[in-house]
Amino acid sequence: MSSGELGKVYADGELIVHEGEVGDCMYVIQEGQAEAFVGEGANEIRLNILDPGDFFGEMALFDRDDRSASVRALGAARVLTVDKKNFMRRVHEDPALAFRLVETMSLRIRNLLDKLSELESKQ
């Protein structure tokens, strides 16, 4: 990990967010990787691998509801926390940021629907 950067470093396997907890911010992977998953133990389902530049937890900026998935570090990972105020400031500076966020959310919904379809076909 580089020194002098913002963000928090998480150790391999350390939970960054936990499914079911109330969220009020989003996160951006600066270095390393993380994995998003739902469920626990034998019922755990991997949703996505997140790389540097990827973000997660963005729904909390809009609804402040319970987290829909857990995310843990895969190896050491530096992760930046972004609250709603800072996010809105960045959107005002770069409106295309909002488009990229919606585009990513749309892609994630499509991927989740594909995973759901795969699970249903296995039953």
C-alpha cells in the first residue's frame, strides 16, 4: 500500500460493510480488491469482485436503508469513504459522475438478475 493516501486499509478477509447494517456512505476501492457477497457460511453467494476505482454502498446515499450485501477485503485493500455531502459536491463539479453511477447500478441489477436466473434454473 502506498503511504500518504486517504482511506482506510483493510486486512485480508476483514469486513468493510456487513449485510443488514444501516448505511450512510459509499466506498471507493483505491488499492487492492474486495468481494461483495450475500448470506453467510454455506449459504454465502459471491456477487462481485471489486477492483481499484470500483465503488460500492452507493444505495445508502439515496435511501439510508440496511446494507443489501456484505463486502470484505481480498488481500490488503485501501478504501475511501464518501458521504452524501462530498458525493453531491463532486456531482456538481462533474455531472458525468452521476451518469457513471447510474450506469454501474444498472449493470449490477442486470448481473444480479442473471445470477437469480441461474439459481432458479438449478432448482
